[in-house]
Amino acid sequence: MQGKKSWNVFLEDVEDGAAEKYTQVLKSKEWNVMQTMTMGEGGMTQAIKNNVMIMAIYNGKDKAASISVSTQIEE
């Protein structure tokens, strides 16, 4: 999208409890955790800091996760 950059990271063999640990790390690094959601064996965390947004989605059943990072580029 114009004026934005984004990256996606896909992870395998994600340990149980990784979603909660990641959310705590974001908070400790002064990220504004806007939303967290638990859905069955998975969940989602969305956080923002400065002009960067992170959305992490966890699938506990498959032990997989995806992390999307996007930024608004100042022009």
C-alpha cells in the first residue's frame, strides 16, 4: 500500500505459552498493546509503538505463529 511497508514472519514449532510471553515482552519494551484475544488453542496480539504496528497470530493446535509488522513511512 502506498506510504506503508510491511513484513510477515511465519514460525513453526512454537512453544506452549509463547503468545503470553510475547505479549509481556512487548509491554516491557513499552509497546502499546491494543488488543489481545484468545480463541480455543490460538490467539492474537496487536500492538503499536511510534509508527510501527505488530499483529501476532498464534495457532496452538499446529504450534505455528505469524507475525506481521507494518510501518507508516514518513514522506
